[in-house]
Amino acid sequence: MKYRIKDLTIHSYRCFEGSWTRYEKLEAHNESIMKSLFKDLQAGKIGGFYLVSDKEFKLYHRSTKEAGAVQLSYGFYKDGELIPCGDCQLYDFSDFTREGYPSGTYQTI
């Protein structure tokens, strides 16, 4: 299944012109999707999810290093070749949000 995480940049600029309502709604929408994906991954309902991109690589999956953790494996593509950069272990949703997540389309595995 595919999920769309909306870019909040333009909406954050518009907040200076008026209220934060639109920004807060979109932020809550994005967080709701990502929280659901994270919890489904922890519960084993999905095998993982990744950012659909031809520039950067972000894959969230059950950790191969620590039981019960979610692992973020990341890198980038150069001339069509994947250049892996590293990984980190995420234990709860606050760890997940601390690492941040880019806007774009996410696909479940």
C-alpha cells in the first residue's frame, strides 16, 4: 500500500500570514500515517516500509541487530547505484520522529 506524506514547508511560511490551522492539520495527518506504519511494523503486520525516491534511500524494517527495535537503513543513489550510508535503531515513536522523515510517497512491504 502507498501513503503520501505532504511537504509542510510552504504551509509553514503561510503561517506568518495568518493562522497555523492548515499547517497543524497537515502535520497531524502526516504523523498519524507514520505512527500507524511504525506500530504496524513493530507488531509484525507489515515487513517494512520505504521512501519511494530515485535520489535517497530510506527503509524502515525490523532490526537485524536488536530484537524489538525498528531499524532505519539509509543511503542515496548515484548514477543509478545505491550507496549505503548507515543505519540506526529506533525503539519507540519518539525515536522515529527525532530522526525525522522526508515528505513523499512511502510504500509498504
